[in-house]
Amino acid sequence: MIAFGRDICNDLGSAEKREWLVTNGIGGFASGTIAGSLT
């Protein structure tokens, strides 16, 4: 697990530039930004 500090999470511009991605191995996936914006 990767953790981001308050300095990144409290800055909307920085938080929107960082994305997460989760795959299930059979073609499905979910993604978004650490700010909660959908991608």
C-alpha cells in the first residue's frame, strides 16, 4: 500500500495528478485519483 501525506492530500491540484488502478486479472478494473475524482 502506498501512503500519501497531508501535504499532497490537502492540495487538490496535487491529489488530482496522482491516480490509482486496481485490476482483477480477467479484464476488469477500477481507477480514480486520490482526490476522489473519477478517471
